[in-house]
Amino acid sequence: MKNLEFLDRLDDIAPTSILVAPQPVLSQVAHEVRPEDMTALREALPGMFSAMYKAPGIGLAAPQVGLSQRFVLVDVAREDEPRRPMVLINPEIIESTETLAVREEGCLSLPNQYAEVIRPESIRVRYRDLDGQTIEQDADGLLATCIQHEIDHLDGILFVDHLSSLKRHMIMRRLAKEQKRRR
């Protein structure tokens, strides 16, 4: 966590604005993070973590804050547990189980909208960390769901894209109505 020392002073860090669907960047495939992008990525992290924790959320992908880059933040620790923040750079799922799990999902880019989504129960993900090390990690349960959800964002996919067109349209109409009311 040496790269995330700012987490101790998150209350003093302004949260980055989270885009709400349908913003074009949310439906685009994000660009791979290159070594020359790391300075800007590190600069984006404090505001992104602040936004994710204040929302509150358990994951946030760069496209959700308008950055078309392949990195995500994840922290599935419960409120009564110490934080377990992760930054996954250029993540890719390299294995997944055939066993599926159903979990209710929501999204910071689709506020107050939830639906059950079916995904592989367990995965193996490969990514780079902030030190440039390649990491392979097994994940199951909520962590597996969260990582899959966030990687979907990097591919321009929202959780509603896993639903029937009827359910997807209902959620998107409800979201548009709520957003209109808030203006």
C-alpha cells in the first residue's frame, strides 16, 4: 500500500466526478495503459478512490471518470473491516469456472439501479500493479463479481448489457427519468 499513502487523508481529497450512463466513453473499449501513462494514472488515483469510497462503492473503472484507460480500483472490504484497496492495471481474466453465480449488481454510473447478473463464480485475473509487477490472482464470490464487472467497463460493457433487452430498457428509462428529475 506504499503507493496509496493518500488513503489516510481521503476526507481531504475531492472526489472525481463519476459519469452517468449514457456517456459515450462508457460504451467504448479503453486503451491499454502504457509506461508513459503511469504518472497521469497515479495522479488520478486519489480522486478516484475518494469518489469510490464516498459513493459508496466497491469498484471503479477509469472510463467511469472519463479516462479511456484500462485500469480499475477495487475494494470489497465490509465497513467493519480494514480497507483492502487494489489497483489493477491492464487486467485480463485468464481463467473462469464453468460454475455460474447469480449476484445482484449495481453501478456507480447507473445510480440506484440494480439487477441480478449471472457470471462465472470464480476467476483467475492477471494484471500489473502500481510497481509494474505482473500479478495473477484467484478470486471468487464478491471479489470475482466485482473484478468482472469492472473489467466489463474497460470493454464498454455495463452490467445492464448482461440482461434481457426488456430489463435493460426498463432500467435505462428509469435512470433517465431519475436524472431528469435531479436537474
